[in-house]
Amino acid sequence: MNEWAELDRALEAMAASGPAEVREDGEWLAELAGLHCELRSQGKNSLVHLWSSERSVTRRLLRIREQTEGRIVLEVQRFGRTRPSHIEFLRTDVPRSPGRITREQFRARFQRILSESFPDAQIDPLTAAPDLRRSLSSWYARGRMRESGRAYAVLAIAPGENTAALEAMLAHGIIWLDWMRSRAERHPVEALRLFVPQGSAKLLRERATALSSAARTEIFEYRDWDWQIQKADTEGTGNLESWLVPWRQAEELVQTAREAARRVPALARILADESGALRVRVLAGAKEVAFCFRGLEFAWWSKEGMRFGWADSPQFLSTAKEPQLERLVAKLAFQRNPFASETNQRNYRAAPERWLESLVLEDCTRLDASLDPRHVYSQMPALAAGDRGILDLLGVTRRGRLVVIELKASEDIQLPLQAVDYWLRVRRHQRDGDFERYGYFPGVALDPKPPLVWLAAPALRFHPTTDILLKYFSPEISVTRIGLNENWRRGLKVMFRQ
């Protein structure tokens, strides 16, 4: 038919003119990115065939509903169905980002994988559309499934997604579970099901042990080469990877580093300054010591020698380079100042949590008068690797109760779950008697009750989802939110405790 020939030419022209999308009944078919399309005849029927490396779709063509330069709408019929549907070809001025396309392709693929892996379940259409109002991210495909009369909130992450997305998954899963429950009527949502690539369930399994029965979580791993799904064991997570460096060993390392620094004039002067702007701490692994100006690392000592500069490009210190270190220290003193006039420059804004930490260490009773100021440990090596290998602050009340203190200078949806990481390990060391064995909290009779958790941040900087996450924590974890003044760099003030 002439109209089909004209349609074929119009589709070719659209494909050649730039980015285009295919939608079926309003749903974007991201797996068909690239607009590979052909029209062909099969007996008395005319067929439209769409394909890509991800998917192939064939529909019986009934008629053309709309045809313009930038939009073509076809009325088609799926094989085996009586009701017609609509396929829309739409030219877009701005192409979708590669990340968005990848996630949509995963969503469509995973919809089919779930149906094949759970043949007796009813699976609602998944979505990966962001919902900023409810803090639901496009990182994940999400939806609901019903199996054996039970409903589950579903969250899945694509293979190759970034580490931040994987670490934030449980938080987003709880938010999705809570949202699904708030709108469930006929089928209450009993639990949360998380689907992750094979070998990446460890962190989720650990964190899930800190949740209450109201947040029952089932974790599944899938293999991305054959899409086989297997349920992960969430009961026995084994030993949490964690260690403590004997306090005497850490102190000896710090003293050795200080002695080396006193032989460098620029560092010697700042060490003698009683303002508390400079602090020295042992880094994770207990092999290197960092010198921090109001929390910002600018020099490091190890057995190999002294280095200085920015963390991404440090250089070894020599006599010839001491003037460079002098200028760096002077620059920090001027720019990383609570009363600096230029607050947008790098040295002022860098490492805000570490600056906040340094203020708490100056006088922890500003945070809460019940803290014992003799024993507040900064950056204690507590976890296995990466940034999670550092605990912000660990303190103790005057009555001997351990306190995990997590600090944030800005909104972070992860704040409660990051505190849980630390709490789980501190609790394990507490039960094993490691703090007494390794010389921490000398002279203090530690209370055997579970550690307290304090989340400290500027009063207006707690993420709106914090309360949602906290209500699903185990009753064993007692959490207090401490709201601080917005201009905390000029001195800490507590605005509220909840």
C-alpha cells in the first residue's frame, strides 16, 4: 500500500534526523534505543518490526493514527490479544543520558526476568522514574509483586551501577517499602525484596541485621550472564569485618609523628599554637598519621617520611620544599577560618564534617554535657575498607554508656544507615571486651547496655526521610538527633535534641 511505503520513508527520515524514542501505550521502550524498524507483509497482514541488541518486537499494523515530522503514532495489535495498542515514534531534541537509557533497559529486562523466575507471582509494572518528592531515585527499578497471597515491595539495581547506589540501596528500599505500605489497601505489603548482582549482597546483609521485624528484608542475588536468581541468607552474616588498633600503639605512632613535625619549622609553630586548629590522627590501618588543619588533611607522616599538599597530589617534604609548606600553612590559616569573608573557596568548604568533628573534639560537652571529655576517640579504625573504615567519633557518657556519634554538615539520606554500620561493629567489640583489652576508656567501667547513637547535623540539614528510616530500626538501637546552629564553624550550639 502506498501509505505503508510513505510510512516506511517517514520512519527512515526520523531515524536519520537525530535522537528518537519508541513508546508503547505511553511506556518508553528504552531497550529499542536506536530506532531500527522495518515494515513487511505477511499474507494479508502488514507488520511493523522493531529490534535492537536487547530486544525484538513485532506487531500487526492496523492503521496510522498520526504522522507529523516529529511524531508518528501507529495503532497496532499484539499477537494473541484482541484489544489494539499504540506505538509512538517521537523525535527528541535532547537525547536521554546513557545512564538513563541503561537503567530503563535494565528495568524492562528485569521485569521479564522476575516473571520467569517467579512464575506463580503477579508482578506489577516496574518503574525507574525518579520521584524527588518522595526521595525515590532512578538508580533502582522498583515495583510490587504478590506471591502466595503475600505482597512485597521490590527494588532492583542494575549490574555495573556505581558503589554509591549500592550503598544507598537499603535506605531507598525502606523508603519504598514505607511508601507502598502507605497506599496499600487490599494487599498489605509484608516485606521488602532487594535484587542485586551476584557477590554484592554483603553490605545489605550486614545492615539488615539492624532492622526491626517491621522492615523484614529478603535479599536476592542474580547472575548477569544467565539471570539466574538466588536468595541470600540474611540470618547469619558471620563476623563483621572490623578491628581495633591497641590505643597505646596508636598513641606511640602519633607521638613519633609529632616529634618528626617539630623538626619542621612551619609544623612546629602550628603545633605550639594552643587554638586547637591543628590535630593529629592515625589513619585506618595504623601505618600513617595525618596532620589536619580544622579537619582538613594537609600533611602526612609515615616511616617513608613526611608528605604535604593536597590529598590527590601530595609530595615528599625536603629542605628545599619547606617554603612551599610554609605558604600552604599560611594559606590555610587565612582561608580556613571561621570568620573568613570568602566562604565559597575550596579551603573553606572542603571536608566540612571533619571541621565539625574538630569542634566537637575541642569540647565534646558542647554537644552534650553527659559526655566524658577525657575519652572521645576520633577517626577510630573500626571497619574493613574504604570510607566506611572510619568512625567519626566514639565517646562514653559519665555513667559509662558508649556513644556512637555520626556527624554530617549537609543533608544525606544515608546518615542513619552509616551510623548503623558503626554501631554494629562497636557493639561487637563491646561484647567481646575489646575496648578494655586494647586500652580504650581507661578507668571507665563500661556499661554493658547497647551503645547509644547520636546523629549530629545543622538543624535544617537532616534529610526529610530520616524519621522514616529510624522507625524501622531495631528497638535495641537508641537514636538521638542533635540539631546544631547553621553557622557552626563559629562555635557549636545545640538547637534541639530529639
